[in-house]
Amino acid sequence: MKASGLDAGFQTAKRARAAAVITPQDPFFATLNTQIAELGLKHRLPTMTGEPGGVEVGVLIRYGPNIPDLWLSPAEHVVWQDVQVLSD
């Protein structure tokens, strides 16, 4: 879907009596948080995204993992194991 098709998508969701519009955590949607929030208000549909920064620009709810934390967690585990091995 192209970004220009978002308005048509919201219109279709409204006609179909969708309860909300949910966008996944994806680079495509990351750049469209503001437009998604505005279209949600325009069409009176609650919006939810997995993208960080969505709530700050008007998306109603953000639900998803914190990607930087996901990268840090395994690194902390590896470092901790190395510390234990060195201290034995």
C-alpha cells in the first residue's frame, strides 16, 4: 500500500464500521504516525500502533516491544556470562 492510499483505507474502515485502526511496527508506518493520527481523528476511529513516537503525535495507543531494549538484553546476558567465567 502506498502512503497516498491511507485515506482510502480509513474511509473503507469507517464504512465497514471498524472499531479501530491498528498498524504494525514496521518502517513503512514509522514515517506515517502523524498522518495516521490525523486520519484517525478525521474519521473518528481510534488508532493503535507499534511504532515509537506515535502517541506523541496523536495516535491513541502504542503497544509493542522497545526495540533497543531487545538488542541490549542479549548483550547484557553475554557480558554477564563472561564476567562469571572470568571470576571462577
